[in-house]
Amino acid sequence: AQTVTQSQPEMSVQEAETVTLSCTYDTSENNYYLFWYKQPPSRQMILVIRQEAYKQQNATENRFSVNFQKAAKSFSLKISDSQLGDTAMYFCAFMKGPFGNEKLTFGTGTRLTIIP
Amino acid sequence: DVKVTQSSRYLVKRTGEKVFLECVQDMDHENMFWYRQDPGLGLRLIYFSYDVKMKEKGDIPEGYSVSREKKERFSLILESASTNQTSMYLCASEDLSSLGEQYFGPGTRLTVT
């Protein structure tokens, strides 16, 4: 069974600063996907970024980037130039691949607050 | 845009009542999921469905059942609600080809008294 660990229950950072959220996972699979999902206050959860394990290059989506360390089983999310709208719960998630019909396994989440 | 709707944002029920939570998606997605979200525990999968009339247990199915009679609708049923089922319930849908990108509903905050 896969496990996903987020060791930072809460974080806060000043607006415009850079923040890194940590995630580690445990699996015996060699082919899998990793995700960061964002749940803003009272709004629906959305996908922020996805990383395929077979790709060495770290995924990037605008101000969001990941640091994927496969050997260390680490998958951190970096938010650059943080904005007030980044305030949210962030969940790291794992999925076996590459086939469809696989489940997501979520971590316990990190509550991020951006301070004006 | 994909839209996933849930029948209620807030629900208060009494212990022992039968509770129905409904979820509807408008993008013809094959896969649908029910999670519960609790502080410090993250999202835990209750049940999922890959097709109409098909269901599979997730990690915490005890005390719950599901129904999927139509592709767009996935219902979660609490046969006899208990106080330990007080939680936020999230529904999600996913296209087979989307590789883990799930679309979530707004959630139903259920309180069982």
C-alpha cells in the first residue's frame, strides 16, 4: 500500500515571498504519478500540478513548481511570488500508473496562509 | 468547464436516520468517487465507481453504501447515520484518460446529532 506524508500541518508566509511545501511518499511501484491539489477556503479542490515519475524534469505551472527526488521519495511544491489567492489547503497525492482506473492516495494536507 | 454538483452544502441529521448524498457531473466522466475529509486525516476514499452499476470499496467503506444508476449521478448512502460520520463529504469525477486529474464538488458538511 502507498502512503503519503505531509509533515507541515500549517504554514504562513508574507505576500510575494517564496514558500515550499513538503511531501514524502512510500511505494514499491516504479511507475506512478504525483500531484498537488489546492482547496481554497469554501471553494472546490483543484489540481495544481502533476508529475510523472518516469520524467526526470520537474513539472512547472506558472508560479508553481515541484522538486521531485525519486530516490528520496520526496515531492515538494514551491510557490514563487506568493499571492493572497494562494491561501488554501494543499494536498499531496499519489497514483499508481500508467493505467487508468487507479485511486488517488492523499496526504493529510498543509494549511497555507499568505499574509498581506 | 467541468461541473460537479452536490445536493447539499450543509446537512444536519439525527442518529439512526438514513442519509442520501447525491453528486452529479456534467462531463460524461466514467469514474466517480466519494471521499470524506477530516482535519488531520486528509481525504479518505469511501467508494468509487468506474461505470454505471459498478462500485468498488475504498479505504473506509464501513457504514456506507453507494448507487450509480446513471453515468452522471453517484449517490452515497448512510444506512443508519452515527455521530462518527459527522464530516465533510467530497464527490469527484474523472475522465479515464485524465491520469489522476479529478474534478471535485463543493462538498457537503454533514452533522449527525
